[in-house]
Amino acid sequence: EREKASQFGVIEIDKNGKVVGFQEKPKEPKPIPGKSESSLISMGVYIFNTDFLKEELVKDAKKMDSTHDFGKDVVPSIIKEANVFAFIFQDRKTGEPRYWRDVGAIDTYFEANMDLVEINPKINLYEKEWPIFTLQTQCPPTKITGIENKEKGLAISSLLADGCLIKGGKVFNSIISNDVIVNDYSDISHSIIYEGVNIGEGCKIRKAIIDKNNKIPPDTSIGYNLEDDKKKFTVSEGGVVVVPKEYFK
């Protein structure tokens, strides 16, 4: 969407796909010809000949009037001097744009993660024809427990990594990294919990990012009173609460 394109580098291409123009975060992004409501943006993915890139970086480093910013200075200079071509990231069958997200801000990073727990996510982690590889930790399987006549562990619409223990708490619409413990009567919703976090009994966590190795005390509330949260944590414009690594020890 053109109205959102000013957050990114905007490119112009000719009929052969050659890049003929580049604007770094323009106030008035140039539209795609014939599509006045859309602009082509740079995904920040580049493929260079190594020697050529070295030459261009050295050349830019010697320019006294350059701010030495890759998007603002280096890329526009290369476009003027060399042949640069764009790869349009779209579905070959339908012509529709493929999934891409900017994750350079707290809110966009959070939204990209929440995309993964949708019922029909735009990016499918279970697509066997286009697998996404990662380094797996050596952990036992995640275990969700419950005792008769007591609170039972529950996880709905969530992604859980290996080595977690959901003892009696509830996890909804969240991403849980490896080696996380959620104790009895805790309620986790719309959150990202990083590895090694231990969430005490009776905690309530909503719309939060909890960084590594936090031992959250029992009955702690995060994400329910943003004014109180701002006194201790980072709170984004969109209301996402970020608890730094090892804040709770």
C-alpha cells in the first residue's frame, strides 16, 4: 500500500525489471504505473558480486558528502552507475504479492510473530515443499499436565518449542520458546515468551514480549495496566510490553 511505503526504500523499474530509481523513505512514494495506490518497496535483500560491492563501499567511504548509509547513499549510487535488476516477490500463478514483513520495530516484530499463530497463516511453517530450517535444541518434548480436580494445563492457537512444561496454566495465541515453564493458574495470551522463562503461579501476561531467563514472581500482572508497565518496562506505541532479559531473577 502506497500510504505505508514511506517507511521503506521505494524503487522504480522499467519494463525489463531494471531499477531506474530509488527513494529512501520518501514522504511521497512514487506509485507503480497503473496502480496508483501501490508502490514497489525494497525488501532489504540484495545479491552482489563481492568484488563489486567492496569497490562501491570503499568509494562511498571516501566521499566527504556521504552519510555512509547503505540505503540513502550506496544503493542510489550503484543504481546510477551499474545495471541493477529487481526480483518481484509475488506468486507466479496469481501475481499476488508473497508474504513479507518488516520486523525493524517492536510492533511490526510482534505482529509478524502473531501472524504465525493465526488459523490460516499467510506464511505456512508446515509447507513441506518450502521448508524453513533452524537449529533445534536438545530438549525433551513439551509436556502439558493437569491433575484431576485441579487447574489443567491448556494451550490453544499457540506455537510451543521443545522442553516446555505447561503445568496448569493457560496459553492462548502465543509463541513459547524452549525450556519455558508456565505454572498453575497463570494466564498467557497474545505474547512471545523467550527461552528459559519461568512464569510463577497466578501470573497474568497479555500482549507482551518476555526476553530470556526471567523468573517471573507469582501473581505478577504484565500488559493489563500500561501506565504501571511503563514505569518498569518498554511499552511500544501499539501497547506491546517488553520485559528485558533477566529482569526478574
